[in-house]
Amino acid sequence: MGLIGEVLMLPFAPVRGGLWAVNQVLAEAERLYYDPATVRSELALLEQRLESGEIGEEEFDSQEDELLDRLEIGLRTGAGTDNGTTR
């Protein structure tokens, strides 16, 4: 975009900045959602809830499947900071 285009788009700078910030927040949330270390922690908590009787087998299986899917995606895409190599 040339100088004239930049000058014409100047009134929209706050909107573009806001969209950039929203995109950054969404990217970080997605990274944490698929982070293998986070998913493994959630799996451990889920198992504790099952063992304490807080949830039943059916609910455990359903949530475990969801977490294992997230873990698979996280490992495949390299999500997170440790790439699934710790914990």
C-alpha cells in the first residue's frame, strides 16, 4: 500500500490495532488449549475426579476422549511451549 493508501486508512488504525490484539489473544488461547502439558494435567485431574467418585465412568470416558483428541492435535501441530516433551 502506498503513502496515499496509508493516509486514507489512518482513521481505521485503532480498529486494525484492536483486531491485531484480538488475534494475538485468540492465538495464545489456542496454544494453551492444545498444549500437551496442559492436556496431560487435565487428564490427571479427570482421573482424580473419577477415583473420588465425583464423576461416573460414562462422563469420564466422554471427557477423556475429548482430551485425548486435543492431545493428539497438540502433538501433531507442535502446540504449546514444550512440544509435549516434559511432564
